Amino acid sequence: MKHGKKHRAEVAKSLPEWRDEFMSYKALKREVKLINPIRFNSNGKKRSRSWPTEEMGFALLLARELDKINTFYIDKEEDYIIGFRELEIRAENVNGNEEMLELQKEILGFHSEMVMLLHYSVINFAGLMKIVKKHKKRTGAYTPVYSFYVPRVLQQPFFSTDLLYNLIRGCEEILDRLSPPSHP
């Protein structure tokens, strides 16, 4: 299956309200197709290239998509930090089995949404690496877009998932504390 179809399928499986927050792989692919491919001289060497307008359009769209992904990811992460703290406080003050069961259900839903954000990160990272690779293939190995974006993608907030992993583990620890001890 081609990456574009796989990307659309993964986005469709995600939370519906997040659909517009994913990278627009199709739009980026259209921009790549607008770029004139690398040309070779009669002796087989690559001709030098300037920074064509089509490449600038791709670079601008890629920068916008990265900003969109990071903004969404950071906003969600901040919401999860606050939500986790609230769940922690409630877990410390839980009274009775009904309240405990309700809190456990909430924590499971919260945990599930954070796992979806991890999935969001993976899907977008894969898409960005694929589209940058397509761009590289079309324009040649050492274009400004490739040499600039590949190292930057690895430093993006949406790629740094340590905090999110810690929150997920924290939810699992709360659930363990709330669960009745099992008898051997």
C-alpha cells in the first residue's frame, strides 16, 4: 500500500475531531510534483540548481505543517499534564467503590487518548520523513530543504514523547493503586 493511502487510513482511524490536525501529506505531495526534477548535463553530471519557486512553495507548506503538528501536540500535552494532576488528586481522595469505578473508567479513557496522541506523533513523523524523502529523490541529495528539515524533524516537540510516556505510565500506576489486590 502506498504511503498516501496508508496515511489517510490511519488518520481516518484516529479521533474524528483530530482529523484536520494531521499533516496534509496529499498537499505536500502535490507540491513535490510541481518541482522540476533534477537535470543532468550531456556528460552525466547534475546541473547546478538555484532555489526554484516551486521548492520555496514546498518549504513554506512543510514549515506550516510542522507548526500545525507541533502546536496541536504541545496543546494536547499541556491539557494532559493538567488532566493528569486532577486525576491524581481525585485518586488520593476517592470515597467508595462507585466513585472508584467511575474514576477508573475516566483514567482508562484519558490513558487511551494519550496513546492516540503517541499514534498521532508516529503517523506524522512517518509522513514527514516520507515526504522529505520524495522531495530529495525529485530534487537531488543536497537541497536546502533536505539538509535543513531532516535534522529539525528529529528535534520537534511532537517527536519528543518522553513526557507523554511518563503521563501514560502515571495513569497506569494510579490504576494499579486503585485496583483491589489480587489473591493468589
